[in-house]
Amino acid sequence: MTEQNDRSMQDLKPTVWIGKQGCTETMIEEIVSQLKKRKLIKVKWLQNTEVDPADITLRAKAKLVEVRGRTMVLAEKGKGVPATPGKKPANKTARETGKMKRAEKK
């Protein structure tokens, strides 16, 4: 994700707050209606509330952009922030590299 998009998500104010009752159908309807008006929305939830961001994303037919702590950023499917590039493969340690080279020699 580009630095500009990352900055814009940090500056985005939460527009949906999920309370003690959890994510009800009314909340999903609100998320859907806000996604029609905006490119990105930020959703926050209370500390004592169990929320599954992937479930909300499926129910709202949205694209999950980012989750940090008790906050998630959603975009309308097919719009918004471009897909983030895949993670780079982890660097191999010297020990792993040595084992691989020895295995190749055999």
C-alpha cells in the first residue's frame, strides 16, 4: 500500500461504532449505505465486544483494507484502495541457507 493511502486511512475518522450489542443487521445496513457514499469507511468497536472483521466484510459485501487493534477500514468491493502487494518471502538465516546448500550437494 502506498504511503499516501496509508496516511489517508490514518486521518480517516471512524464513522461506524459497534457497541455492546455487537454487529447487528442494522449495523451492516449502515455500513453498506456509507460505502455507497464514500470510498473508505472506518469502523471501531468497544473493547468488551467480540467482532470478526472477516464476517462483517462478507455480510456487508465489502473489501477489508486494514485491521489495527479494534479498528478496521472497509472499501466498497471493486473500488477504493488498490490491492496491497503480497508479502515478500522472509529472509533465510545463515543456518537455513547452509542446510539448503548441503542438501543440494547430496
